[in-house]
Amino acid sequence: MSLLVCAVFIDANRALLVKRAHHRKWSQDRWDLVGGHVEKGEGLDVALVRECQEEVGLTPLAFNHVATLFEADDRKRKSPFHIYAVRHWTGGAAKLLGHEHSELGWFLKDELEELELAMPEYRAVIIENLN
């Protein structure tokens, strides 16, 4: 089993997304949520904070679990994506760290329709939390 955590950073009516780099094995050049794999023995909350710090330099302070998604080909539901809405954080402006992503951006609800997302199911979760 592989657990994943993902953050939907919400700033007023915009959501932060990161674009997966071209060299990535999965969903290259598609827009994704900040997040990643939970390490062995690590709690979901701890993993969420770590991944956000590693990827965009932000430290979530207040967040809540809003969805659990599975990839379409995960028929046995072995790799849940735990999605959290993050409304309060420290760290200033988001910045790309590491080599996993090629871009980041803040998007309005209407702009989400035009984006190719790493997981299409993200769209409904993001929109629901922008309201």
C-alpha cells in the first residue's frame, strides 16, 4: 500500500497548482496538487507539511481533509490520495523547489477548466473548496 497526501492551497478564490516536469514518469506536463508519498512510520499530517515545504517552501498551519481519491486503474484501492484544503500557511510566496515540477501558478475556478490535470478528479475537489 502506498499512501499519498496532496494540498489544495486556497488564497481567496484561487488555488495553487504545480506542473509536473517533462521528465516525470507519471503525468508529465500536467498540472498537479502539491504533495507526494507518505514515508514509512510518518503520519498523514506530518507528510503533508513535509511535502509542502519540500516542493513549494510553504508550511501549512491550518488544513482539513476534504477528499480521498484513487486513480482509475487502482481497482484494489491500494494507493489513496488524501486531499487537504490548506487555507493558512507560512513561508511567504510559493516557489518551485527541487526538480519535480516545471511551473507553479494560482488559478481561478474558471481557469481550471482549461488545464490538463494529473488526475481529472482533482477539478471537482478544487472547485468545491474555492466556493
